[in-house]
Amino acid sequence: MQEGKDTLREVTRVWEQVFQRAPIGPEENFFDLGGDSIAAIRIITAIHANTDVELPLISIFDHPTCAELATLFERVAMAHNRMRQQEPGLRARGDT
């Protein structure tokens, strides 16, 4: 994923696939869309499949909009990149 608007666009695309509806706005709430634990797993898994950054499942419950989740992803990705530069082989986690 790219930074900024590209990240938000990709996160939104994943949500649209999972919820099978479009468009989904950046501030629409996961729970208002009918989100549940299965949808959360599908979203987090899809994001991880497209990147080498792993967000914990609880991320979607703590950051329940596309905009919030995209912002979190960017923060975790930056931390992940710093860790990779310092010690190759480490994986980023959402709680860093």
C-alpha cells in the first residue's frame, strides 16, 4: 500500500469487497455497516495479504472507520519499516 490517499483508497476497496457494497465513505463506521468478527477477520487478513504488515484483529474495533484504520496502518507500516532497517526478519505488530 502507498501512503495517504492511496492507503485510504486500498482500505476502502477491501471494505467494499467484504461488505459487498460501494461506495463506502472514509468515515462510515464498521459496526453501522453490519460489521462483525468474521468481517473483521476478512478485512485484516486481506490487508495483511497485500502487505507485509500485520495488524492485530482488535485494530478494527478500536479504529472502526476506513480513515482511522488507514491512519493506523500507515503508523504501523512506518514502525515496521524502521524495524526492518534495524533488524531484518522482525515483523511489525499493531501494538508497537
